[in-house]
Amino acid sequence: MLGQQAVLCLSSLLSTTSSSSHYLSLPKEAEEQQYQRTEASSTPRSQQDWCRIRPNEHGQQQCRGCNEICSLMRWGEVQRRQDAAFEGRSEARLFHSNYRELDMCATRYGCDTCRTMRRAFLLAQITGSGAQSLECPDQQWPVYAVLDICHSGDSLLLSIEAPHTTLFSAAVPLRHEKPLVTNDPTRKGGRLRADFTELRHVIRECHENHDCSWKYRWSDQNPSWLLEILPNNEAQLVKGPDQPVEYVVLSYSWGDPEAMPTAEWARIKAAATQSKNRDGQPVVERLRPFSRWDLPEIMQDAIAIAEGIGFRYIWIDSVCIPKGTNWDTEASVMHEVYGNAVFTLAASSCTKATENLLHDRLAWKHRSKACKLRGMWLLDNQPSLDEVRLGSPVSQRGWTLQEERLSPRILYWASQRWYWSCPERQVAELSQMGCPSPRPKQGAWSPPQNFLEVCRTGEEQQLDKEWLDVVEAYTRRDLAHAKDRFLAISGLAVRLYNAKVENVENNATEEYLAGLWRDNIAENLAWSVDRAANPQNNLLEVAPSWSWASLPLKMETTTKHNFRPSEHFRLISSSRIETTPSKFTNRGQIIEERGRTVKTLEVQGRFRRFISDESQEVHWDSIEKKHGCRTGYNFSMLPGRPLHARNSTDGRLVTKEAHRGEIVAQLDYFSTQNEEGEKEGPHVYLPDGAERELVCLELGDLAMLLLQQVPNKLDTFRRVGVCIDYANRKGFFYGCDVRRIHLC
Ligand SMILES: *[C@@H]1O[C@H](CO)[C@@H](O)[C@H](O)[C@H]1NC(C)=O
Ligand SMILES: *[C@@H]1O[C@H](CO)[C@@H](O)[C@H](O)[C@H]1NC(C)=O
Ligand SMILES: *[C@@H]1O[C@H](CO)[C@@H](O)[C@H](O)[C@H]1NC(C)=O
Ligand SMILES: [Zn+2]
Ligand SMILES: [Zn+2]
């Protein structure tokens, strides 16, 4: 989530006992407060005391919390005076007893600092439930501030700390220059609803002045069914008109069924359009006007937003794909549904379908004024578009990845503001009124539309790189049904395949192989987990061991390395299990569907043992040496001996031959001695001691697979790990034989 870094830093700072360098321990009073829930009502002392306002030398209202901040800033000035290049963090100071007190200080007493702090906390919350929970009675814990001095700009790190956990955090940048606030974006009383005028303006500008409308559009086709928005809060399912119409699509998550009451989950499922004969013809009740209140909250609000901006049609998956329709067929035309939409509405503010998408914009409740303490201006913290994109619960779900990347234009609806993103412009709500638009971080910014752009220009290497990026983004996500592993990105595979065969020379060979691409197979095989997975969660029933799709859900992986294929490696053939294919007309869809059932690859390449016979196993802790945050290895206890060691928690495996450099491999799974709850079917973990049997297959310059032979099957191996960038042993495969084997 947003500001995680700050959360981590602060909680470690608060729990640390060794007050090294510039970290000071908490003041006594604060320490007590931290473990004592503060009840604003039962301690009238604190509130009146903390919110006593006095004007400061800049003519601004300042409370007692502000005095604490000023003393942090004085501390910073002292450090800077002693050492102009100083970087570091101050002690944590109690700023307010809890959020409600801070809110009171801002609202009732008009404290300018607290208004800025309050807004920072609210803006840091992407979801509506997050913003609301700031005010929850059981979340009222002390608010702390830390001054972070950094050469790229100082900031105040705020956090609300319950015992042993940080509940909320926010950052307020400090600058010498006065921030540009030309106009106050405050709403006039009443409900603090989002204003559609500005949004209409942004969309019109994109329509009229950008290429976005036509450049990335897939076709003139409408989806088979659309929801027509009718007056009087009604809606109706209609067949997609023959002429292209402007429609909005909703990208959202149903939510976790295990985290909600059965009745709530049933209500979400009941939103799906039924069909009578399992033929995909919707029931008549949906073909007549029906009340929008029959739909879950998220859909009601999505319809309200589309209507508010001035659109007549919206597409929502479960409503517009009637039950009985072949989902496989529908799911692989998503590049069409999302590619042709006027924009995609990403429900960033929701954690589930029964939550509202529209929330009061609490952050803009008060007049904001440029605010100054001890000569420094406090800026509004603006979460970047990427923070909102990647920090929202929708981005944790598997299906929404392709919904985002197949969309030329996306409206991210967060709890406090919306963000618009088209290939030519990224802008946030209220930007026009003096709130600076969130700037993407230099270098790190890769807009989601990059996928479509690369597909449009069709440069082969970039297409290959883009797929690696898709895999990295996809493996960390969750799915309600693991069997949807391929289906949920089939739209991306089809789109990419089409881009390859249409634009690339020598286009006849490309093939989709269980989530990997034939023409770049060596690099596609070199995926790596960041930490070994729990073997019990493997998805080997979905995909073979050499495919990333066989990993458990929600795994962090790395796919992009500095990769140069080995001249010895070659894919000979692939084989798959026979299935009855659906009736597709698009070649891309046929290829994608066939690709899901590929199970075995026949490959050839240089081959050798990973650990030599004479090698002695040593304990991991005896060789790993940490230097600060860098990891190194020290083999000097047994000089000149071949050694190996394995870390059975994170899955690292080191081998070192006598007088040679060491090689560090990463196993896909950690070992488990726990036989209970062991999954039926293939064992994926490597029992302790079995690492001696491992063999390696060279994929590229400094990239190899670690394989284990499948019992009783000659020349058939399964993947157990990978080893990348073993720069200490460049000649590892020198002189080794080329062999032909099967991977399964
Ligand atoms: C390969 O591309 C050419 C155009 O460059 C096209 O005519 C041909 O149909 C394509 N082949 C396949 C197998 O799609
Ligand atoms: C390596 O380990 C040996 C003892 O096993 C120790 O004497 C030596 O200082 C270590 N070297 C480094 C660089 O840590
Ligand atoms: C394995 O690595 C982890 C860090 O990834 C470390 O905490 C642990 O101490 C290591 N050693 C063993 C024996 O698991
Ligand atoms: Zn205040
Ligand atoms: Zn545009």
C-alpha cells in the first residue's frame, strides 16, 4: 500500500531499542500514550490543550502539535548547520493524541498545519473504507511525526501507531518555495461529491485533441450485450448495436468470498444475468427496464458515474456476459471489449463489489491555505498515479491486469479523487484548480498503455520484453479460481500474438506454450521466484513445472534479466494433451487456447551436474556473511574444498568447487518436512540431500535451469529452480556435452 516504506521505517524506529545514530527514543510521555488507548471524550485535558491555537510569526494558526513539529525542524536546522550534507531522521514526536483530535484541530479550531496533515492522511487512503476508518473509534491511537532529512527534499513522516502496528501513515513534503495554489478547490458545503464537469472536460479534450480515440481502438465491434442507462434509476440489457457506440467498461473485483458473509457473496453473484436455456439469451427481466438498486453498490455507482459524464452505455462483465455463454470464448475477446470502450473505469476505491465507488471527498472539506512553519512550506502530499494504480485492492486481482493493459484510456476512481490516464495525458481531479497534478517518478514510469503502444508498433524485441513484464505483474496477483490462471490473461496473449504475426517478419513459427512464447523460449524459461514458494500451494495441475503458471498464486517473480540466449540451446518440439477446442475464427484465440494445454517441451542444450560428487555439505549460516544489507559468502573455513549449502527457508542454493568462484541458484520451492497436509500428486520440493542429484541446462549467457530427473523416466526432467548471473563462474558449461531432454 501507499507509504509502505514510511510505515516500515517508522514501526522499526518505534520498536527499536538500540538508539543508533540519529534515532532517539520516544519521549516518556509518548511512550505511555502509545500503550494507552486515548479516549478523546474521557480526557478533556488533552484535546483542549493540544488544540490551543496561537498565531505564529507567519500569521498562521498554530496548535501545540505544531510546536512539536517546530522543535523537530529546529533539530534539523542544527544537524544541517553542523554538516550541510546531513541525511537522517529525527526522533518521533507526539503530534496529536489521535486522528479525531487532529480533525477537530483542523475543523473546529482552524489550525492550518492540521488541515494539511489531515488532508495528507486522507489522500494516502486509496480506498473509501480506508478513508472512513481514520475516524473509527477503535482506530484512535496517537499520531506521531518524524522529520526526514534527505538531499532530495525534507519531509514530515506522519503515522498513527497502535501497539506493535502502524495503522496509517502519510508524508508531507517541506519546501522553501511557496507552493502554487492559484485557486482554492474547496467544495461548497453539503455532500462532497465528485464534480463531473472537470471530468467531462478532460475526456472531451482527449477526444478532440489526442489520437487516443482511434489509434488504439481494436475494431468497430460493440460487445454482444450492453447495459443501457435509463432515466429514473433504471437500466436494461440490450444487444450491442450494429453501429459503434460509446460505452464505458467497469474494472473491479468481486472481493474475497471468505472475508464476507454468505448472504453478501450471494448478492454479488445474483447480479449476474441468467439465461433460460443455457444458450446465452438473457432472461426477459433483464431485457426490460429494471431498477439499478437490484445491482451491487459498485455497479450502481459505476452507472451513476457513466451517466454523470454523459454516456448511455456501460459494460459490466457478470451482467453483460449472460450465464450459459461460453466464458472461454468471451474471456479471450477482452481485447475487443476493453480496446473499443470509450474508457475503462477502474474501481480503485473499492475492496469488493458491495462497496460504494462514490465517496465523500473528505480531503477537500476545508479551505486550504499554503501553510508555513519555521520558514518552510508544507505541501499537499500527492500520491502518484502509479501509487494509486498499484496500491488499490483491484490491482491485486488477476483478471484486472488485462482489463487495465488492454484499455487505451483509464479512469482510476480513488476515494478522494479520480485520476485520468490516456497515452497522452495523466491528470488528477482538481489539478486544474491549483492542485498540482501528480508527476510520475522519473525513469520508473511505465504507463499501462505501453502494452498497446508496443503491440501497435510491433517491434519484436519490445513485444518480447512486454510479455516478461506482463508475467511479472501477473504472478503477484490473486485469483478466486486457480483454473482461470490462463484464461484471465488470454486477452493479452491473443493481442500479443496478433501483433506478432501481423507485424513481424518470419511470423509463421510463433506459438504460445503454457504462458511462454516459442520464439523467445530461452528467455521465457528463465523466470525466477524472489523467494521460494510453499510447495503445498503449487499449481502443477494447471501448468507444467517449467511454466511460471505452475507457481502458487501471489508470488513475486523476476523475469527481466540481462539475457543473451546460448547458441547451444534449442527448442525441438512441444506436446500437449488433446482437448476439444472451441469454435474460434480468430487465429490468435486458437493459438491461445491450444497453448494452455501444452505440457512437455523437448529441448537440447549444454548439460552438466550442479554439485560435484566430492562436494561437502555445510551449514548455511557458516558461509553467509552479511555486510550491511549486502550479502556475501565466506568459504575460508574449508579452503580448497568443494562445498555446497542450502537455505531451506528462502530456497537459495550455493555451490563452490575448489579454487573456483561460487554459484548461487534459486530454488522454486522451499523444503518441507511436514508430511501432513501434503497435496496429492507430484512432489515439487526437493528433499534435503537431494540437491546432489540436480543437473543444469544452459539457457543463455549466465542463465541456466536446475532440473531433477523424473523417476523411471529416461531423459525426462522437471524444473526445480534457476540460476542467473553467475558472473563468478562464466565458464561453467565450458566443454560440456549437448543433450536432448524432455521438460515436464
Ligand atoms: C505473416 O505476415 C504477412 C505480412 O507480413 C502475412 O501476409 C501472413 O499472413 C502472415 N502469416 C501468418 C502465419 O500469419
Ligand atoms: C571468513 O571466515 C573466517 C572464519 O571462518 C574469518 O576468520 C574471516 O575473518 C572471515 N572473512 C570475512 C571477510 O568475513
Ligand atoms: C536463510 O535466509 C534467510 C533470509 O532470506 C535468513 O533469515 C536465514 O537465517 C537463512 N538461514 C537459514 C539456515 O535458513
Ligand atoms: Zn493543529
Ligand atoms: Zn488522450
